[in-house]
Amino acid sequence: MDYSLSEKEQKLWERAKAFTLEHITPHAHELEKKNEFPKEVVQKAFEAGLMNLHIPTEAGGPGLSLLSETFVSEATGYGCAGLATTIMCNNLAFTPLVVGATTEQLKKYVEPLITGKEPKFGAFCLTERGAGSDAGAVATRAVRDGDEYIINGVKCYTTNGPQASLFTVFASTQPELKTKGLSCFMVPKSKATKVGHIENKMGQKNSIQSEIIFEDARIPKDCLVGKEGDGFRIAMTTLDKTRAGIAAIATGVAQRAVDEAAKFANIRHQFGQSIGRFQGISFMLADMGARAAAARQLTRYAAWMADQGIRNSKDSAYAKFLASDAAMQNATDAVQIMGGYGYLEEYPVEKLMRDAKLLQIYEGTNQIQRLVAGSNILRESANLDTGFHVKYSGRDAPVM
């Protein structure tokens, strides 16, 4: 087992960290006060080659691994989870197309968006006001009309929605079939795709989410990704792949909390010594560091599994909920270690705490991640031979 990075991976990791140090960390607080799309930073990230990493070379992309993406997500997440979400969100928007579309479709609809001089965006449109964790409740409809589909519905919490040129839309073609009637479409921006309510959030203000309204949006039949009814499979495969990216952003937040708290604990003196010398603080820092390290290992392993074509539903769920829980706990602990200073806007940890909360919610709540992991554990255990056999019958419970 070799934990070392290749030369190419190491260079990407260093480039992403240098970019964050120059363009994200010093400006994140001021940018979030504007509560608007961070266009200049995103342009610089695009020019630095930190976007659209997963698009295959035959469609004009760099064709990098999911593992490579986690390096960029962790580095940018260290500086600002909101900016990291904005910069990396094309990964989520375009992954369903990489999973289910043909090379011809990618070249026609995606390549023009990633090969220009300015970044263009896709938006992942699954969630609705009445359909969050329950994808079978999607109310958006797609109706075949000759050589076209007509799409009507409203999606919400759509990251980069107001900036998107292409929407990856999950709509029902056979509502009575619930998840089996879900299909995936590429919907180019038009007069029939309208931006609705833009959300005002507690944290991650450097990332914009909005409603997207589809009103008789007509698209050619070649905008169908895969076959009718493939939508749920494509969505779940996508989330298995992209959860590692969210976990990587969370790992960046968790590590930033460790570093900020440790820096403060070294310079803050009480009772004649730095507070880091007190066992209570030292133990907190040790737990924080362990959480960040564990999050990093699980995240990179889940991404590696996906790159190897190994089913990673359970492991990507582990990574997502453990890393985002680590980010939230570490941010909370960092605020506690810094005391009154931690609660002030002038210091970074209050922002870490606000940003971390969303990581436990979007791209599948951590409760859903635990359901995914638990169901996989139960499925695997059905054929598991532990070497210890007990017959369970009727109402009799075995005596252990």
C-alpha cells in the first residue's frame, strides 16, 4: 500500500494550495459580505486549471481522476467552503453526463462550456421543495412531443443556477413508476429556463443557490441522457462519485479549524503559560487533528475506489458523513478554544462554523448517508461467514 502521490498529483495539490493562499483565504470574509457570485476568483481558478477536472479528454477536458479532484476540493475548502463549492460545482453538474451521455453528446453540449476563455457553468437540478431525499417524489415532468421533450417544473437549491448555461435536470417521464420513471436531461439555458428565488443562507455565502423554473422548455430528443427511466440510476451513481468531493471540502474545513485553534492556543497565555499547555485544550486539539486525518483518509479511499471502478456507495457515504461531522465538530471546538475571540467576525472560525453546517446537509443529509451505509452493511452481512453460527427460531432469543 503506497500513500505517496504521483508527481502530477503532488503538483496539482501544491498548485491548489498556492491558489487558495493567494486568492481565497485572504479575501473570503470580505467576499461573503457582498453575498454575490465571486466572479473574479472563479475566473482565476479557471485560468489556473482547477475546474472541470473530470471531463474526459475526448470532450475537451483534462480527464483527471476523482482522487485528483479531492486535492483541489480540500485545498480550496481550507480557504472557504463556499468558494470551493462554487469552483467545484461543475463536477456535480456534469458528472451525470460523464456517467450516462455519449461522447457525441458531451462534445456537443459540454465541450463548448469548458474550452473557452471564461468559465461557464452547469447546474445539477434534482432537488425540489417537495422532493429532497425522496427522489421518487420529483414533480418536474418531461413529456415527449415528436422529436422533442417538453419540460415543466421548479427545482430549488440549485448551485450556480443563475450563472448556468446548461442544466442537468432529473424529471419524471412516467410519474406512476416513481424512481423508475425518472429520466435525466440536458437543458440549455433559454427563455423557458428562469431563475426564481435566490436563497439567503446562514453560511457558504460565497456560493449561490436558487430556484430554476422550467416553463414549457423544449429540448431536442438528443438531450435525453441514457434511456427514459435511467435517471435514478444516473443520479445515484453520480452521488456515489461526487460525495468524495464534498467530503474533501469538509476535510479542508476540519483541517483549517485545527490550524486556527492550534495557532491561537500557542499565542494565548493564561495562568502563566500558553493555553495549549493545558491538558483540556491539548486533548481537544488531538481529537480535532485525528478527525481531520481520518476524514482525509476515508475521502481519498472513496475517490480511489471510484477511479478503480469499485462500487463505493458505502465508503463514499462514510466519507461524506464522517468528514462533514468532523468539520462541524472541529469548527465548534475551535470557537470554544478561542473563547470570545472565536465568536467575533474578525476571526475566521465563526465563518468555519457557519460554513460547516451546510456540509452535513447538501448532496444527501448525513442521516441519508447513514441509511446508505447501514443498508450496504446489512446487504453484505447476509453472506458473511463469521465462523460463529447461532440458529434464531421463533420467539426464542439465544443466550450469550
